Amino acid sequence: MLRKQMKQFVEKLIEEGKPTNGEGIALEVFKEEKDYIERHQLLPEGINSSLSLIEQVTFSRFQHDVYIERGNKETEELIAEESPAFLNHPISYFKKNLEEFMYLESPWFDLIGVDAISFEADSVFGNYDVMLGLKLPKKTEKLIKSYLISSLEKEDVTFDLMFSAADGLWDLNFSLNDHSSFREDWTIRDAYQAIYELLFKLAEEVEEGSRE
């Protein structure tokens, strides 16, 4: 699924490409997508020499076209809709507001088969919990679990993974504290970028594993 989505992504990039001073086209992409495009040689043959991939600053990934809500954990009632500026808050915001969670939608999630990502601080252990729906086939369960165990670098790593036949989604919950690069001084934007990178690699690993 990732390869198909990425091919469509590249086609759209080329259509919207910005001409350089010469006759070429500059395609602006983020690191995850740039690496994937180069690794899988997704640029069309015959025009490679006229295209250049320019890596965008990671900070800007969730700067536009996002929908953000803050909600009450217990009632799930909406507290407020937020602008992207809310992502500049430190993740410790949620330890100070344990009754709250946030919900974020982004077009970038379509690439990796995710509907939306919720984030909150656990009121018992104080860990930062990530919750999402993952659009991968039920038969990929072992591949998903294998990737999460190897990538969330804690000996006692735990996560919840359950398939919903009604929705055709994997409900996945895990602790961001188990991420190998986790820092307590992250902003919410930093956290979502780390989550996105993890899930992008998950989608790629599952795709590759499904071919074996």
C-alpha cells in the first residue's frame, strides 16, 4: 500500500513541481519520503536528470492542512479546536492537564495508512500514550508486532494491538516513552514527527515483509 501511495505522491509532486533556474524541476519533500523515493527509485525513467529532490525542514510537516482538537478523556467532549501553533507547546502540557487528550488529522497520514493520531499523558504512570487506527491487513499482525518490538527500544516494551473487523483497522496504542529518541523536553510537534517517522518505517517494513 505504501508503494502505491508513494507513486501517486510522486506523480502529484511532479505535476506541482517548481521550475529551477535551469530547465529542471525541484521537488520539495521531507526526509522520510525523500529516502523512500530514492531507495525505491520512484522517479520516472527518462526525466530523472531534470528532477531534483529538495529536503524540506521537518518543522513544517504539520504546519498546514491539519485538524487539531483537545478533548476530555472521560467524556470525549470537545474542549477546543486548535491551530497548528498548539503543536509548539511542550508535551508536558498533558501532564499538567491530565484530563485532556488531543486528536490530530493530517493529509500526511494517508501515505502511511493512518486515520488520525491521538496523544495524552497517562494519569497513573505519567507516560505519554499514542493512539491510532492503522489501515493494514489482518494477516500482517506478526510483521507489525515484530517491528514494534524491535523499534520501541525498551526491554519491557508494551503496546496494545487489536484488529477491528467492523472498521478494517488495527487499533494501536503505545507509549512514546519507549521511542529510542524520546526526550521529556520535546514539543508536541517533535512528538508527532517522531511518531510519523516510526509509522512510516512500520508501513515500509510491513510492505517489504509481505513480499517475502
